Amino acid sequence: MTKTPIGFVVIASFIVFSDVANAVANNNQRNVCNIEVPFDYLMMALQWPPGICYSNLKKKCVSHGNRFVIHGNWPTFSNGTWPEFCCFQRDFDRRKVSEVEDGLKEKWGTLFTENSDEGFWRHEWKKHGTCAAVSSKLKGQRNYFSESLALYDRANVQSWLEKAAIIPHSASSSKRYTLRELHQAIESHTRKKVRFECRRLPRRIASDPILSGMYLCYDPTTLEYVDCKQRDDADCGNGNVMYLLKR
Ligand code: 5GP
């Protein structure tokens, strides 16, 4: 058996160790792209344009219909935190979504006139999409956007709400829905827990929380529905919620 000089082992170990240390340091600074971050589930964030636009007095809204649209599809950890900006080198390339661009405009367009659709997609790709690579079906920009659109199409949340007689009303209406009704309407189809999001305005403007979004959660591998782990329904309280119609 050949003997390895101890000095060589020490120097070799040092080189290997400093490579790893550099990789980690680079990863913290610039996030090297070959590290795929494992996460627990994907969370599809849907936004309700009339709710957001009514409650967002500072930003002017693009005209959207009475339809939930995509905000993003976010890799998430069970404890409610999430990885973000996993790879700065992968900038958004519009050519890679040309085949699905019509669908993106219709279902994932920005709500705000001050933003562009492309700027919104770029942001969502860099912040969330680059972290989805561990899910082979969403790996790479093309897959990330087309698979997210497919998940959106599969969740017919609008008709699920309508079937449960949950329809939007104008702000002057006194009609309210309970969170329980909202959960039941969606979860009777997904069979898994979803989350809702609301905005609160001063009571003189809106007496109850305004529904602004909904979250659906998916297994990263099978893309089947899983329970959304966070138990709170951000700012929706436990009572009645206003489900607003486009003005
Ligand atoms: P995220 O919630 O994914 O971390 O960030 C959303 C970012 O995208 C914000 O900087 C926001 O200004 C921008 N943005 C552009 N269009 C939209 C939109 O339609 N909805 C939301 N929620 N954010 C948008």
C-alpha cells in the first residue's frame, strides 16, 4: 500500500475545504445555480383584482375582469418561510415563454399600470421561479411558466365558488361570506386545505376584511394538492369577508 504524506493530506483537505467555503460564500452573495434548494410544497398565489384594486388606493390598476389571476407560484417551506432569488445568473428571457405568452398575459398579467407584464414575470421568475428547480416539472423558465399556467387551468376556482353560490358583490352591498363558506367551496374540490388573503381598510370605508387572494398548495414532485400549512388566513379574521365585484 502506498503511503500518502501527511502534509499532502493536510494541504489537500485545506484546498477542498476552502473550495466548499468559497462555494457557500458565493452562494450567499450571488447564489450559484447548480445548487437546487429542496422545499416542502409549491404555493400558487392567486390574486383577486377587484379586492386588491379597491384596497390599494395608491396604485392605478390595469383593467382586469372578475376573475382570480396568478400572482406567483412559490416554493415554500412547511414553517412558512421560503427560499428566494436562488440564481441571479438566470435572468428572465422573454423568448422562452413566447409559446405561452398569450396565456401569461391573460392569466398572469400585472394588475398595476406602473408595472409591465414582463417586469412582473421577470420578478416572479428571479425571486421564486429560480428556486423551483428541484421540482423537475418546473425546472427552467419555460417549464416554470407553462406548468404554473397548467396548474392554474386545473383549479377552476371561479366556478367552484359559483357552484357554492359565492359570487362577488359591489362595495355598497351588505352581502358577506364567511371564511368557512369560502374554505368549503374550494376544499370540497381540492380535498386539501387552502388559504385566503384579505386586506383591511378603515371601518368607514369597508366594515369587513376584503378578499384579495387565495393560495393553493402542491406537492413538488407529483403536483397533486397538499394542505397549505400556514393556518392563518392573512388578515381575514374569523368572521365575514367582502368579496368585491369589479367597479
Ligand atoms: P412578490 O409578492 O412575488 O414577492 O412580489 C411582488 C412584486 O411584483 C412587487 O414588487 C410588486 O410591486 C410587483 N408586481 C407587479 N405586478 C403585480 C401584481 O399584479 N400583483 C402583485 N402582488 N405584485 C405585482
